[in-house]
Amino acid sequence: MNANRFDLVFTSRPARSATPKALVLLLHGVGGSESNLADMAAAIDPDALVVMPRGPITLGAGQYAWFRVNFTADGPVIVASEAEQSRQTVLRFVEQLQVAHGIASQRTVIAGFSQGGIVSASVALSAPEQLAGFGLLSGRILPELAPYIADKTRLTKLRAFIGHGEYDSKLPLAWAQRADQWLSELGVAHVTRIYPIDHGISAAMQSDFLDWLHGLVR
């Protein structure tokens, strides 16, 4: 399915019909690859096209990222220019997929784990007309995103899911609480769920996210 007309390398789980009823993008975390969320993709409605892109930055063999980040005692420090470049690239990629498969924005959802969730939130909050909603799975909303966030009148139809581990040692729970508060201030309807896990996606988190997703694009 990879072709020159797409800005990112990706793998996909095709819809069972020639005309997909929805488009779901799943973005991996830092150091991961496009195959990381294949199990989740397999559990999504078979009538949806599920696309798993690869981050544009190579960290090592089979290891990719959306932007570089250092985890310090004062919290994560990102390369903001790379995060912004990935936001723009993923937004173009979403548009390319929608055109290629004839899928409307209101039938498109983007979600990701950790850094993939960060990018998903960045794309959705800056270009809400392109998506029905986004999933933030053990991620955060970048403070650096503030200048790019759409105004409240454009965000009224966007929906979001936040899932986070209570004992997350990589991105502490406070990040999920900040995201929850920020979305409330922006008027973005959302669901927030906390799980008794470290940094990851538990079976319960995946199940809750999929229930939310299928309710959004049923």
C-alpha cells in the first residue's frame, strides 16, 4: 500500500470491503515502529481501514520517533522544531489517505501510544476539521502546542479519549490530569480513564479506547 503519493512509510490493516467506512491512524511511541500497535489494529472494526505510519526520525535499527526527546529531572525536553515538523507531516498524511480512499474527516480518528499520542493530539487540536477525534494513550499534550491550537469555535465537534497509567514512570499521571483540564478549558468533549499500570497500554485501556472509538465512528 505504500506509494510515492504518501508522505510517510506505513503498514495497514485493510478494511474488509472495498469502501472503508472509517479511517483510523495508530501512531507508535518513541523508539518503536509501525508494527507496534498491530494487535490493537486487529481488534478494530473490520469495516474500517487502519493505518500505522512510521515516525520519520530513525533512532536505530527498527527504532523510530516523531521527534527527539530527553527525559530529565525537570521533565521531558523535546526538539520542538521536529515536533512541529511531524505535526505538519502527519496532517498532510491524513489528508492524503482521506483523498486516496474517499473517507470523510468526520469518519477519521487518530490515536497513539506515548509520543504517538502526543502527535495525535497535536494534529487534532490544530486541525479539528480534519478529524472526528483523537486518542491519547499514555501520552500528553505538549505545552509547546499552545500557539497552534484552534480556537474554541473550531473545536466544538472534536472528541477525545485519554488513557493513562496511575504509576506511569515515564510520563507521570500529572500529564494526563493537565490534558484533561486543558481539554475541558477548550470545550473538547472527552473521556479520561486512569489504570493501575506503569507506562504502557493495558488490556483494559485498549478495551475502553476501542469502545470509545467504535461509538464515535459506528
